[in-house]
Amino acid sequence: MHDPGYLLAEQLGDGLRRLNRVLALAESCTGGGIAAAVTDVPGSSVWFDRGFVTYSNAAKVELLGVQPRTLRAYGAVSAETAREMAAGVLAHSSADLALAVTGIAGPDGGTAEKPVGTVFVAWLQRGSEQAECVRKQFSGDRQNIRQQTVLFCLQQLLQALRTG
């Protein structure tokens, strides 16, 4: 019996393969968990190009081209940063679809405005003007928040494929 992440990743791979599309990722709070889920699926090299684990602000700037002024103005955990991360994935890959995630998995780092469990997920299809982005609030411990985020991101990618 496969876990829900595997089943979602398998569905995602089927959809990407059918549409002849390729995925790339930028992950912060999930630490590569989404990439691990998709690469668990045999044959994922056909539809998964690469993943960037940009945990530090410096990595976001150096690897993805996130603007330092964006980080100063909005913080690493923001819609603005997530959108720039997604755009950076497409700029630094040949993928057709990019997803980026940044958030606060805890147990520390939360604020009243952005409590632990706050996550921003952005996705961008090549040729689109700007990334779509959603803010989520997950609960539980660090592991639970990260697991919920991985599952949500896989679901968002599936939804993005369905809606074009």
C-alpha cells in the first residue's frame, strides 16, 4: 500500500507525461520533500527535471534570482518571495511547470502575522505572466506541517494541470 504522497505524485506524473510537460521545484520549508515524493515514482525522469532546495535567503537570491529587496520588504515567507522563486525555477530550467514553497515549519520562527504553519505555495506555467500563489495555515508539529505542505503542493500541481 502506497502512501498518499506517492499516489498523488504518481497521478501528477501521469498527467505531466500525457501533456508532454516537465516539472521543476523550489523548496524551502519542505527541504526537498516534494522532490523526494515525485522521484519515488518510477519513470519520473521523463517528467521531473530538477529541484532547488533554497533554505537560506542567500540561496534564494543566488540560485533563483529572488530580489534582495523582496526579501527585505516582505520576508522569505511571503507570496512575493514564493512567486519570485517560481519564476526563478523556470528561468533556471527547461521545465514547463514550476512550483515553489516557502513557510515556517516551526517549532520556532513564527510571529503574530505569520504563525508557525504559515506556508506560501506558488506555481507558474511557462508562458504565463505571473505565478499563482496561495497562503495556507497548517497545524501540528514540524513533521506534520512539512507532510501537510508536501501533500498540498502535489494537489496544487494536479489542479494546475487540470485547469491549464
